[in-house]
Amino acid sequence: MQQTPFRIATIQDDSEDNRLLARIFARDEFDVSSFETPRELIQYMRIQPVPHCVITDLTIKKSSGVELIEKIRHNTRWKDVPILVLAKSVSKQELIELNRLKINSYIVKPYQPPRLFSDVLKLLGLEVVTEKKAVKRKVLKH
């Protein structure tokens, strides 16, 4: 019996960054949906099953990553979704806000894809088993 893939939603300031994230997670265990604006992501989250993880930049079109995270955290259906922030830099004020909003992980760009992959696996409660078999499932809350 095939298991349902883990749903990852990405939103980055550059569409090439979204494509790179999709390539990093291009495995059977993952279903990556990429968005260009917070509005697109929020609309998706309203009608689709809740993603298992959201990867966002702090600088995104028509909004900020902090505002997006705030919307996610204030929605009772989405508030527990693990959030990983990828950003070129973070100000002291943004760091305070991110801690207040309880993001799960933060990685500075440029990043190493294996580290990003490993961090997302940890957020999902997964572990690398072998190079051929990417992940071993553990019990998930979602």
C-alpha cells in the first residue's frame, strides 16, 4: 500500500528558488507546491489538505514572510504547521518576531541543499535511512 506523500508548500522571493526547492524534494515521499505570493498560498491552504511543512522567505512579493507566518499561526487549522524560514539576512526585529511566532527552523541563504533536506526531515519527524531509500516514516501529528 502506497503512503500519501508529505506536502511541502514553498514561497520564495525568486521563482528559481522555488524550482530549486522542488528539485531538492523531488522524491516519491514529497509533494511540493510552490507559490509566488502569500495570497496564493493562503488560498491553497484554505481548500487543500494542510501542508506538513511551509518553507518561506522573509522577503516575498506583496507582503513579508513575517506577515505570512503571523497569518498561519493565527489560524486554528494551520497554527501547528512546521515553518522553516530561508532568508539572505534577518534583522534583530525580525528575529524577535520569528521567535514570538515560534518558527521551527531558520537557514541563511545561500544554503547547502543536504542541510535543508535534513532540517525538513527533522521537522517532519523523519530520518534518513540510506541514500537509495530517502526517508523512514515516523508517526505524524497532521
